[in-house]
Amino acid sequence: MAEKKFKTVDIKGKEYVEVNERVKYFVREYAGWSIETELLSNVDEICVFKATIKDENGRVMATGHAYEKESSSFINKTSYIENCETSAVGRALGFLGIGIDTSIASSDEVANAVKNQPSGGGNKVDFDKVRTEVKKINSLGALGGYWESLNLSEKQKQVLRADFNKRREEIKGGGK
């Protein structure tokens, strides 16, 4: 594929490519390939999407996952599902190698993450709420997407790892 310089957006001193730039490049340069999206979970105003990129022969070439909360921003109050799908597509295209000079994350994804960071610098986690959400997840992809979306510290991961591992084994065993 031709070398391309993408239009970027500066967020906190780092340049990020917008998802629409990645999509336009993909459509132009990857004729016959496809992007498929799947809503893995939409429970209690939290959704998880998976985007899959396939080549002209139907082989999976890249995937991306995303997680959005309906209450996380003003725009998400009406469009959290659409934003989640767009983020998953942007990540999949990034993993394919499109628009990743500085980051796999797109400008849309980083802007949303920055906006939703808790004040005071720490990543606050409601462990009981996370455990409740984990019990509702019924696919390994959604479980993995949720784990990644939490952006946990090592100490927080230690607290929650057993809950996620237990649910993973339940899902593998076909249990609810």
C-alpha cells in the first residue's frame, strides 16, 4: 500500500488519527476487503463492540474491541452504541496498520478517555459494580473487552483478576 500521511488531531501534545481518516484510506486502498461489526454486549447502558476486518478471501486480518457507557458524555446519551462501533472499527484499522504513526488509539478514542478520566489523577473503580457487570457478560470477547476498558492499575487487577478468571471459565463451560 502507498505511504500515506494522515490528518491528525493534537490531544495533550500527541498526534492522533481520526477514525474517518482510517476508514477513507481503507475503502480506497483495500478493494474487496470488508469491515464487519458485532454488538457483543449491551447491558445496563454499557455496550461492547467487536470489529473484524477480512480480506477478499474472507480471512480475518484484524479485530478491534471497544466499550462505551451511555452516561459517560453528553453525546453518548443519544449515540453511545454508534460511538462504540466507531471506536471498535478505528482500533481494528489501527491493528491492520492504518494510521498508527503515533498510536493504535484514534483521536476519537483518546479524546473520550481524557474527558472521562476522574479528577484527582486516580482511576477510581467501584469493585462491586464491576463484579456485577462481569456476571452479566456472556461471551469471552465481551469479557476481554470489558477488562481492557477498565484501565486498571496492577493493584486493582489483583483485586478483580479472580472474578474475571472465574467468569471466563463459566463462559467456556457454557455456564451462565
